Amino acid sequence: MPRPERVFRTEAIILRRYEFAEADRLLTLYTQTTGKIRAIAKGVRKIKSRQLGHVELFTRAVMMISLGRELHVVSQCELIEPFLPLREDLQRGAYANYIGELVENFTEFDEQHEAIYDLLNNALGWLSDPDVNLMLVARYFELHLLRLVGFLPSLFHCAVGQEELEPRDQYFGVLEGGVVCPHHANKIGTALPLSLTALKTLRYMQTQPFESVRKLKIDAPLHATLERVMQTYIAHTLEKRLKSVEFIRRLRRIE
């Protein structure tokens, strides 16, 4: 949708930043009013720049943005929330990078989607909470982002036969787009085993607010199952694996 204004004001979250020219930064932003955009923050790497701390990774700010032919320009920036724990803690930062990479890959430029902005903003806040389970945030974010972009996996009906799933161990069909009953799973032969407990957990995450989901107590094997299923499905949907996934795995091996 075209924007008539040459300069517009919007809340924005910084997903990526790159050094650009001698003193500038190239930013990938997810904005409240225009979705994903790229913009130049001019002169912010200069020592005297007042905007230096406002264009850090994962920062949420109000920005005045001037439209350009190829790249927009951030003309003003007012900090709202720095989300400092995401830059001070390597593991939290890794998960923030992961959800940012998900947003980058599942959205197009210049397509407004305020619900995605709100979900992203909330998730960065959850990841900043010292008492939160980071893996729960990741799984919750995956499911709800997939819902918003039209790729939510089928969890209540067989993705092949469309019949309502019985309360028993099932399978997850990556190609089929959701849970597959044992009858149809035997025919396709490529589905991943999914326990009834794992299925119930995914359903709970899909249908409940995060304040309820964060109270779940999940053991390591169940976490591993949920992560494997969701990330396999996401990699298939995007037709690639995200770089941040391997970085999180390397961090776990170091711990």
C-alpha cells in the first residue's frame, strides 16, 4: 500500500544493523505502521551523536523516517525500551536474534501487520525477564507468528484425512502441514513421532496467553521434541535453516 507522506512517524524495533559508510548504520526495522523496512541512520557512529544509544539491536523507539528512492532515512529517534538484557546476556540475545530472524524471513517489506509488531515487542519483553524459560518463549512465538502469516500447523485435525484427532500418540507431517493420525502416517512414511503430551503442549501454547504458558513445567526430552518438530516444520516452510538456530545449539554445547 503506497504511503503519501514523505516523512512519517512510527514505533519501530531494530531487527538488524550494519555498519554503513564512515559513520552511518543500515537498519532493518519492523515498524508498527509500515511493517518491515530498511533505513539509514546517518552519523550515529560519531562520538557526539545523540542517537547512538537509540539504534542498538532490539531497541524499540519512536522514529521519524524520511522516504528515499532506494533507502529510507531515520531523521529522528526517541528511545522507548532498550531491552538491555538481550544485549547483556549472550543466551537471551541469541533467542532474540532467532525471533528477529523469523520475523525477517516470514514477512515482506512495506506490509503493515500490527499484530506481528505487538507479538515481537511482547516476545522481546518476555526474553528480558530473568525468570522466563527461553525455550517456552521461542515455541510460543513460533506458533503465534505462524498463525499470523498463514502457516499455522494443524493440531486438532489430521492434516491428511481432516478427521478429528483421537487422544493418543500421533505424528507430525512436515510436508502435510500438521499432525497426522497413525493411519495416514503409515501411508506417507515421513512423519515425525509426536507423543500425546507433546501434542497437548503445542495445543495449549496455541490457544492460551503467554502468561499461562510461561507457568508450564516441561522436562528436557519434551522440550527437545517440541523444538525438533517446530524447527523442522519452519525450515521446510522457509526452504532453509536459520543461522540463529545453529548458534543457539552451539551455546548449549558450551554450557
